[in-house]
Amino acid sequence: MSRLVVISNRLADPRKPAAGGLAVALGEALNQTGGLWFGWSGNVVEGGTPGEGELHTRQAGAVTLATVDLCREDHDSYYHGYSNSVLWPVFHYRLDLADFNASYIAGYRRVNQMFARKLLPLLREDDILWVHDYHLIPLAAELRAMGCKQRIGFFLHIPMPPPLIMAAIPQHEWLMRSLFAYDLVGLQSEADVSHFTRYVRNEGSAEEVDAQRLRAFGGTVQVQAFPIGIDVDEFTRLTHAPDAVETYENMRDEYSRRRLLLGIDRLDYSKGIPHRVRAFRELLDRYPENRDSATLIMIASPTRDDVNAYADLRQELEGLCGAVNGDYGELDWMPVRYIHRMVARKRVPGLCRAAAVGLVTPLRDGMNLVAKEYVVAQDPDDPGVLVLSRFAGAAEQLKEALLVNPYDTQGMADSIQQALQMPLAERQARHQKLMARLREHDVHWWRKSFLNALQTADD
Ligand code: GDG
């Protein structure tokens, strides 16, 4: 069996359960092959030299973790700049929030080159490489230029935008051409694959070699959708563990007279959090029977606080929540509970189980794992209802959720009302179908199908 080498911007110690399902799933495959996980250490070195960073290696069981520091200038241009102020907003269709500062691209290239330079001497001839996400799009091209012949696969966790949105990035052709240095490109959904295919047909005069392979820009690449799943068994275990049970019981007692609606996200403008509050307000307005009852709990964990768009979002959200509470709240009922902090992972399933409605309403999302976690945490005998944005990658799979358009405030309020009123038999039937699909396409399926496709790509 080839040794697996995973490359991602950040690493997590796969032995720690707090690392979350993805790290654990990758860790499992890394463990089986005595693998290597490579990425940024998370350290920012003041006064360091651009394009240079110290390499650290340590063992985590059978897995070697190899990390590189970034100097301040590289961190600001590669991470904050090109990755999070150009690629993240554009790939989520938010051209209005993109900052096309011309200095960022040099840092992005420099760090990808440095990663390739540091990684190359650590590689063995029969390794198989799996690169993750938008921070590292050109990594394979850099590795190939240095003579790397191993199989390399890439998985994009965020959406692939339609060609005309992609074309707004000044370096769009270079980015897309770089993807042809991989043997396999994995995307979250069929919509993403169709955007990729249309782009390379229009801009790269791509030819179809077969159903999954495209030839363009002087190369050939296999492109497929691999919708990421969650570790259903692990999340089920977590749901029945003491911390989650305690959280569930506390919530049930505290809100015994109320109906809970829950949103859990990183505080990101792609997640449609203000739109959710507006729809909740509309619910209280249009369906007054929910007053003094429906309570929206929103956990919005801090992320990328030093990017301007995030500070604006925080302010907007605080204003919206304050207004709903001021206009509708009673002495003994606060309609919105907004928490701008991370809650412990072991408490998340208990919160999900206590909520009659799970609100997952991104404006655009590669997949959205919270939607899947909410479903798995439910009591099958009395499950809550998932209200899911049609713009989340997860909507391609989770058809039995109530699918909504987060821009349509009234429509979303109506769907929330439908969720609150849904008869038990219908809730059970929908939940059963959703669970079957989540089990079939869990994170282990995702990992195995990607790695199988990579092993056999181009044969
Ligand atoms: C990217 C793509 C794609 C959130 N708040 C807390 C918390 N979380 C956990 C959730 C879930 C994870 O973080 C978030 O996953 P998502 O999938 O929703 O979103 P992104 O972070 O944007 O991830 C996305 C994903 O990659 C995987 O490919 O699905 O589309 O954008 O697990 O539970 N966990 C804890 N406290 C919180 O406050 N402990």
C-alpha cells in the first residue's frame, strides 16, 4: 500500500477527538499507511524572510506531522490576502467583498513554492499525495516543476464558482491551468463539476477524453464530485455521551415551554446568518402563535476576525438580534440567544437534539457539515426538522430537508412555520431517508472513494 501524504493549510492532531470528523477520517488513512501530514504550523514569525520558514516535524502515533512557519508578510499576503480576501469571497460568489490587491498573488505563489520546496525532500517514490483546499491550488504545479512524479489529488472544500464569476479573478486562467497538474480534482457537488467543465470548455477549449476526464491547457485531469460526509457512528456516539446528554437535558428543562430553533456556524458572511434572523423576525410577525414560544439559539463562533468584512458582519448581526429582542421580547422570553463564542464539540450534539428545527441557511456553501450533524443527532422517534438552504452543497443530497432560498425572507419564514407544525409521521419518514443517505455516504465513503479514484486515475 502506498504511503498517504496529506497536505492542507492547517493540521490537527488526528488522535485528539476535538480535532473533528475530517481530521479523524484523514488520520485514520494516515495511520494505516504510516503517513505524513504537511502544512502551515499556525506560527507567524515577526521579521522573518518572505518565502522562508522553519520546518518542524513530530510524531503523532504512526503519523508524521510536518509543519512550516510563515513570516508576517507571507501570512498576510498568502493567508489573509489571496486565500481569504480573494479566493474565499469570489468562490462564494461575493465579488463585492473581494479585495483584488495586486500584492497578494506574489505571496500566494511564494508560499505554495516554499511548501513544495520543503515537502519534496520528505517524499518517497511510491507516495500518493492528497492536497486540500483553496489555499493550495498551485501546489501540484510547483511540485511538478521541481520534478515530482507521484500521483497527486486535490479536493476543493468550497464551491467552484460559475465561469463568469471565476473570470473576475485577474489570475483565473493561471489558477485553473494549475489544476491540470493534478491527476484528480475532487469537488463537493455535481453543480461544482458542471461549473468547472463549463469554464475549461469556454476558456481552455477543453475536450472530453471520457465521462470524467478533460483535456485542456496542455494537460489532462479527472474531475468528479465526492460530497464529503460526516462520521455518522462517531457523531452518534458523541450524541449519547454524558456531556451531550447533560446539555440536551439542561436545554429541555430550561426551555420546557418553548420550541427551540438552532443555528451553528462560523461567523462567516457565506453562512447567511443575518438572513436567518430576518426570517425569524418575519415568523414572529406573520405567525404570532410563535411569540413567547419560538426561541432561536445562534452559536456563531469567531473566525478571521481581522478581515474587515467579518467585523461588519458582526456589527450587523448584533444590531439585528438586538432589534428582534427589543421589539418582541418579554420579561421572561428572549426570542434570540446569540452567542459569539465557540461551544465545546462534545456539547454540539446535545444542542442539536434539543432543537425542534435546525436552521442551516448559507448563501453559498461547499457542503455544510452542520446540516448533516443536526440530522444525525436527532431522536429517530421524535426527530426535529432540518431547514436547509438550496445553495448549500448538502442540498443536492438532503432532499428530504425543507429546502429554502435564504434571500426570500417570507418564504423562509413559511418554511420554518411548516417545520414547527410538521406532523410526527412526516418528520420520522423524512428523518429515516436522510439518515440512510448520510450513512451510505459518510466520511469514510468519501475518503475511500476519493483515494480509490486517485489510485486508478489515468490508468
Ligand atoms: C468548509 C466548507 C464544507 C461550528 N461552530 C462550532 C463548531 N462548528 C463545527 C461544526 C462543523 C464545522 O465546525 C463546520 O463545518 P461546515 O461544513 O459547516 O463549514 P466550514 O468550516 O466553512 O468548512 C464547507 C467543509 O469545509 C468540509 O468540506 O462542508 O462547505 O466551507 O463540524 O459542528 N464546533 C464547535 N463549536 C462551535 O461553536 N465545537
